[in-house]
Amino acid sequence: MKPALSIVIPTLNEAASIEATLRALQPLRARGVELVLADGGSGDTSVAVSRPWVDAVVDAPRGGALQMNAGAAQARADALLFLHADTRLQPLGDVLVSQALANGAFWGRFDVRIEGRPWMLRVIAAMMNLRSRLSGIATGDQAIFVTRLALERVGGFPAQPLMEDIEISRPGPRLPCGKGCSHRGRSLVSGVGAALFSMCSAGAHGSSAWGLRGHLQVSFARFTEGCGACAHVRERRRS
């Protein structure tokens, strides 16, 4: 039977944490959700560890956009959710997505909570969620979901080296409009639930301040006319 929802998980050398992520998704899988692992050529045991916990493994060219597009192409459902390997979806995430799409949305995202004790992580999460509500911008940490039709109409995630999620959700005629249109003509459901994001990957870059700086750059980039997020942040890093 065709699944109602496919969750696409792009991975690259995630052997240390991917099993915990996939274990948490097994109740959804038991309800008929399809899990698709899109691996970008991991040099560790990510694929071997994941196989018992997923319905399909896709070997994809390395890169977030390329991996997500490859996973979407192999997924069988007409509704897709893209989940980072270090993000945990809430137990009824599939139900919330189904309800949102049934109410006329073409895409949406979850609010994010960031795992960790430092108070700054709560600030970062609050800023991410507020930014999304005000601008319609979403990041991969917020578990973006979309109908297959909508994703195909925009040609999938743009093939750029980073921030493809920001680019596809940026203000403008990217995703089609449906009932209950908002955010400049795109049918977006903002924050249907909470996704728990681990700051382990950000911690590798220094501290929680790195995450805050990066999200502030992204937010500023998306409000800059005529400037893609990728190019904008690249230039700021050079300066």
C-alpha cells in the first residue's frame, strides 16, 4: 500500500547518532510512514547501521540538496518530510503533517526546540521560530514538509552547496498557493508542532554562539533584496 508520508533523511557519516534518530521514528513507521535514507557517500557505518530501521536506502551525490532530491525521487508517498539526522520529530509528527495538508496547505515546518542546558539555546530556538513566523523562512532543522506536487513544481531543492532549505522557502513565488494562503502567496503551515534539534553538530564548530551567529546571518540574508542566502553568508565569512 502506498504510504501517506515519506520521511527523507540525508546522511553523511552519522554512524554515531543515526540509530537513535531512526529508533525514535519506528512508531511512525508502524503506522505506515516510509523512511528513506539518502546517503551522500558515508565513509563510516551509517548505511549498515541504518538498514534495519528504514524502508529504503538511496545512494546519492554528496550535498544536502542533491541527497534530499534523490531521496524524494525514490520515496513513494505524495507527502514528503525532510528530517536532519540530528533532529527528532515528535511522536505524532506524521499525524500533524497529515492534518496540515488535509486543511489545504502545500508545505510547512515545525517549531524547533534545541537540546542542551545552556540558556542561549532556548534563545536561538525562539529566534528561529519567530523568524519563521514573520518571514515564512524555514530551515532543515525545522523538519520541512511539502507535497510532492509542490516540490516538483519548483524543481526540487536548488543545487547549491548550503542553505538550500532557506532558498526554497524564501519570500517569492517559490511554492504554490492553496487554501489559507499566507506568507506572500505561499500556503505555509507555520509551526505545527515541535521538533527536537541537537546542537552536537554546532558544538563541533565552537559553541552555541556559532549557531546563533549562523541563524542571524541567515535571517539577515533572506531580508536582503536580490541576494541569495548562500552567496550572502559566503561573503560575510570572507570579510
